[in-house]
Amino acid sequence: MMKKICVVTGTRAEYGLLRPLMLEIQNHPDFEFQLLVTGAHLSPEFGNTYTQIEQDGFIITEKVEMLLSADSGSSVVKTMGVALIGFADVFARLQPDAIVILGDRYEMLAVASAASVMKIPIIHLHGGEITEGAYDDAFRHAITKLSHMHFTSTEDYRNRVIQLGEQPETVFNVGAIGIDNIKKLKLLSKQELETELALKFKKYNYQVTFHPETLADISAENQFQILLDVIKNQKDSLFVFTKANADTNGRGINKMIDDFAGKYPDLAKVYTSLGSLKFLSVLSQSDAIIGNSSSGIIEAPSFAIATINIGNRQKGRTQAPSVINCSVNIDEIERAIKKTQNQEFRDTLRSFSNPYGEGHATQKIMQILEKTNFKTLLIKKFYDLKSTD
């Protein structure tokens, strides 16, 4: 009997990471592939990115509406409530043998909660990581405790999942799945990007992604304005912005991006969503990625480019030496940009290895899923670390 494996995705970034695994599950003779699309994918404001999933050849099993049109804290909580109701109905209809979810977002906490109550084994990717500047940090660990099988991106993260009480035989370090895309996709050339994105690269080129730091004392808009104040004074440079996700205050950042690009059209180009291929292709042509996205920590080092990581949103994550950390401060950000333009520093970047691996995560995950009896995962026992006293 075929095993029904259900993959759930709610954001463009998450889908980009899951895509190689989705392809393998879809094409596997022993698996029945189910795909649930929710969250920002279904929002015109965030680019209706479910259409990209369909263009990639995937058949969406069901679309689960959940996203409200506001992004205050109370709206996010209500969105989670809507998600719980929606996924209760969908899981009852589809009866998957297991679900696959990735990361740390509030959408996936709702999905994991529904699956847990309905006795559906949960396969979780990218657990054990730390991002001290966002409430996603707590969500990630909560999802870990609701999950039954864990695929982590480093050995340190595997150990942390075990530290949370998960049985070692259910926790596998496979590396970051996003690196599989870098190794497998045929990236667009500089000329192809200029044509498709209607832009012209300059002497220095930067990809900018800035999400709300949901636990910060200073507002997301005030933080982002400091970055914009630095960018507007840069010479011989192009800044390619991708918009913020559907977090609290994300819409405020997106309006600021549009206003800035309208005022400085030769300096800034803005895209609601680039999709994996174009996003990674832009990275490959960039001198650095600027902002606070996990892409700067996990994927960028594989391109031997610098990351200017601003604020505390990614604080705690394992980092390559190519990551330049700075506070939300004009002088620090300016110094970081100048450093990325220094040839001596640029020459060191290719000597750094990516701590998140060299790819092949998908293959490792599939080999484990093929031999797993999902029914045996439901009864969990807490794993106590042995005392060292």
C-alpha cells in the first residue's frame, strides 16, 4: 500500500526550500504525494505565489485559506485560529500517513497542532535552530515537540533537538535542504537576469531582504528606515529588494520599499517575490545580501558572497565567516557595506566553507523515509540526557 505523504507550504521561501523534496516524493513509486498550500501563497498582496508552484508542475491537492488582511499581533493569532479550523477539515478528508513541514513560522505551528491532535505523524525540517530576535524561535521548538521525525541542518542542531527530549534515532543531520537547489538549478546568467527583471547591474550589487524583528523594542519601520538611510547614499550600486513576509508589521516594511524604489528608481528595484530560481540567480550576481533573512545565513555562503546581517532576528544561528553582523546603526551598516567592497576581504570569501553542508539533503531524507513505518512514530517517549555528574 502506498504511503500518503502530505507536504504543507505557506510562504515563498519555505516552498523554495521544500521544492526538491517535493519533486522526489511526487515521483516516488511507493508514495502518494499530497500538497497543501496556505498562508501568503494565496494572497494577491504577497504575489499569489501558489501560481509559481503550479507553473513548476505541481498539482495542489487543496488550498487552505487562513491569512487575514491585517498584520497586528491579534490578527496573527486569529489567523492561526482560522488555520486550525481549516486544517482540521482538510486532514480529516485526506487522511495522510504523515505530513512534512519546515521551519518556525506561526502557520506551521497551527498545522502541527492540528496534525498532532489528529494523530498524524509530523516530519519536521530545520529544527533545533535559534533565532533570538523573533517569536519564531519559540514556535520552532514547539513544533519540534509536536513532531515525530526530525531532519536538522547541522550536527549542533541535531544535538539541540535531542536536548529537547527527542529520541536520537528519530533525529537526522542531513544538512540544509536549500543548498540542494543551489547545486541542482541551472541559474540564470547576468544577461538573462537583466532581461527578465528589467534591470541593469552596476559596479556593486546587493540583494536586500528585511523582515520584521518581532521581539525588538524598536519598531520594524524604524529599523528599516535606518537601513534605507544608508542605502540612499550609496554610489555605483544597485539594490534588489524582495518584500517582507506576512509577519507582524510586514506590510509597513513593504510600503516603505515601494516608496523608496519610487523615489530612487536608479538605485533600487523591488519585487514581491522572485521565486527560487531568480532569487538564487540574483544572489550569484551579488556582492552581498543585506537584511535579516535566513538566506543570508544558510544559502549565501555557498555562493562565496558576503552577508550583512542586521539586528537580532538571526542571532544564535550557526554562521560562516562571510557573515558580517551589525546592529541597527547607520555607521555599522555603512562600514559593513564598505567591507564588502574591499578586494582583500572579497578574496577571502572563497576560502570559507558553508557550515550547512554541500547539498544532498533531499537524497538523505528520501532514503530514511523509504524505510520508515510512520505508524510506529506516534507514541513518543521523552529522552533524558544522561547526567555528567
